Amino acid sequence: MSDKILIAFHHACDQGDYEVAEELLRILEMMLTRRPVAPDVNRRKNMESLVAAHERLWLLRHPDANES
């Protein structure tokens, strides 16, 4: 399910709907940080994807941050 939420996040970013993208990230973060019932072998990959998504949203909201 987290993959589908991440896809929806990227779609929202592509559409410029940053409020929806932020809410999807919040939901994804809640899913990934709650205590897992079974050991998740993909946890590190999922957390890296979450961090990358946060970075993408930040860069989209702050386009001038890269200019120096």
C-alpha cells in the first residue's frame, strides 16, 4: 500500500497540488513509523523513499533555494 501512496504523492506533485502531496506524505510517514507487526525487510528502502519524497516537496515549494 505504501507504494501506491508514494505514486499518488508524485502525481500530486506533478499536478502542483502540494497540499495533497503533503497530506499523502504525512499518511505515508505514519504508516512507516508505526510499530510493524512483522519484520519489514524493505524498511530502509521505504524510509529512504520517504526522505526523498520530503526533499522533492521541499524543493518544489522552494525553487529559489538552489540558486546561490
